[in-house]
Amino acid sequence: MPSKLNRIVLALGIAALASCGKDSKAPLLPVSQDSLQSLGKRLFFSTILDQNGRKSCASCHKPELGFSSKVSAHAGPNPKLPARNAPSLWHLSHKKQFNWDGGVPSLTQQVLVPLHPMGDFETPPQAAVDRWNKAHPHETPIDLATLCLALEAFQKSIQVPATPWDRYSKQAQEWTGNAKLAWQAFNQNGCASCHTPPSFTDGNFHNTGLPDFTGDEGRYRITGKPQDRYAFGTPSLRGLNLTKPYFHDGRSFALDSAVLMHYRGMHGRELSTESLAAIMEVLQSLFVDSTHQQSHIP
Ligand code: HEC
Ligand code: HEC
């Protein structure tokens, strides 16, 4: 049985994963959390990391779309990795495993997924660091550990904005009439058991019975356990107005039909029109105003 790290390396095809791991050496120079965060922001929006100078992290994690993208599924240069939808980066603070299959155990290591000759930036990580230093000759040079820690610090600073639901839930006495019925429908139809408030995820992986279109076996690729076949991480339901398309392969752009196909996959029957309308009210109370993201755009 390969070790956990070996499995991740196998799954992602990444050899340099350990260099940004928990054991990564300290940055070249001591850097404050504030300056790590602002360096991370510049790195996140820079196309210098990309071998071809075209893409930045923000090309696929767009601030105005909740740091997600409109492309259904990104197919990278590595044909062994399944094409997937770019997840929103709003929900990183309560995650312990990253990517749809949970195959990456830390946010610092996640940085090495695109920074790989077969990754989205088609570059060895050290070459990206060298390009950055060359482009900024008047700054203190950075090393790979600093790059990983800076991108982590910036991404951790991304917070999902408050929603109408948050204002509501603080004043339980306001849960009357339609709002109360909507919340009941959300609970009675089992949504809250996986999409548990206030984060609206249980941080776990489930096979929800969606038909497989892309040959992506989900968490099974990482654990090799039969029960993990077609299991994917439960996404948060906050900000769904901005993070379409939905599901690991971005198969659906319409929220109501996404809920219908999801329910059918799990229960083998149709969700009633009344329950759908009630559940949509809850999802709409979790919508986010995109102008809240201005502070994260350079
Ligand atoms: C070409 C598009 C693309 C680019 C460029 C890109 N990403 Fe991603 N990102 C994705 C996709 C697709 C996934 C989902 C991968 C999976 O599940 O296997 C992802 C996953 C992630 C995740 C995991 C999120 C979660 O909820 O588990 C993080 C964090 C992340 N990317 C950060 C970055 C950073 C930082 C950069 C720049 C260094 C970057 N990405 C560049 C498309 C991209
Ligand atoms: C057994 C756990 C579970 C239950 C119950 C559940 N979900 Fe999900 N939900 C998931 C998982 C896992 C995914 C991701 C599936 C995938 O991409 O293949 C998901 C995806 C979604 C998405 C797409 C979100 C996105 O960003 O891609 C929506 C919307 C959603 N669920 C709403 C609901 C609603 C509404 C209910 C109640 C009718 C519900 N879910 C019940 C686990 C669950």
C-alpha cells in the first residue's frame, strides 16, 4: 500500500510536492504575515508564474465570480488528470483537504498543482520563482517556500461575504411564514445533513449518484477504497449566484435544474415543485453581492 504522500504524488503526478509541505523550510528571510499576504496577492494576479506568460491564478479563480470560473471543466496539460470545474476559493478556511477529491492535504502544497511542467502553468516551481525574481530586480529575492506561504496567506484572507441568511439566522424570531417553511423544506429534504450551516458543507465526501460523464472516479483516485468511487467533496452553498456552473464537472449552469438532478441522483425520484421552490428560497438567501470582492482586486 503506497504511503499517503505517495498516493497524492501518484494522483497528481507531482514530484516536488514535499518542498511546499508541512516540513518546508522557513522562508529565506523572516517575512511578516501582512507582507506575505500582499506578496501573495501580487503572485495570485501575476502571469509571470505561467511558463507562457498568459495565465494567472485569477484567470480561473476570478474574484468577481467568487474566485471560481465560468468554464465547466478545465482540462490541463496532464491527460491523466480529470477535467474539473474550478472551485470557489471562498471556503478555504474550513477545509482540511483540497480539490474535489481531497487529494491535496494542505493549502501550501496546493500551490504546486498548477506549478508543475504538466500543471496549468506548465513550469517547474523553481523556474517560476526564478522568473519572478528576475522580473523584480529591486526587491528581495523570494524562494519557493516563501512563494507557497505567500499564496497561502493571501488565499486565507479571502472571506465569503455575509448573506441575507446570516442576518436572518441571528434573529430566529424572524423565521416566520415563508422563510420558516423554506428552512423546514431544506432540512426535511436532507440538504442540511451534508450542507450543514453555517458553512453549508460537512467537509466530507459523498457519491451523490450523478451519472458519470467524464470517467472521473473522484475520491477513489486518492484512497483506492471502493466506497469512495465517484465521491466528491461537499461544496458550500454560499454565493451560488456567482459560482456557476455547478458540480465537479460543471455540468449545470441553472441552479434549479442542478438541485433537481442532484435530488434525483440521491433519491431515485423527483423533488416536488413546492419543495424545489422552498429550497430555492434558502439558496437565494445565501446569494452574495459581487461588489463585496473589490478589496481583493488589485
Ligand atoms: C487553468 C485554470 C486554473 C489555474 C490557472 C489555477 N487553478 Fe486552482 N483550480 C483549478 C481547478 C480546475 C481546480 C480543481 C482541481 C481538482 O479538483 O482536481 C482548482 C483547485 C484549486 C484549489 C482547491 C480549492 C478547494 O476548494 O479545494 C485551490 C486552493 C487553488 N486551485 C488555488 C490556485 C492558485 C493559488 C493558483 C495559482 C498559483 C491556481 N489555483 C491556478 C483551476 C485553475
Ligand atoms: C449526501 C450528502 C448530500 C446531500 C444530502 C445533499 N448534497 Fe448537495 N452536494 C453534495 C456533494 C458531494 C456535491 C458535489 C457533487 C459533485 O460535484 O459531483 C453537492 C453539490 C450540490 C450543489 C452544487 C454546488 C456547486 O457549487 O457545485 C448544489 C446546488 C447542492 N448540492 C444543493 C443541495 C440541496 C438543495 C440538497 C437537498 C435537496 C442537497 N444538496 C443535498 C452532497 C450532498
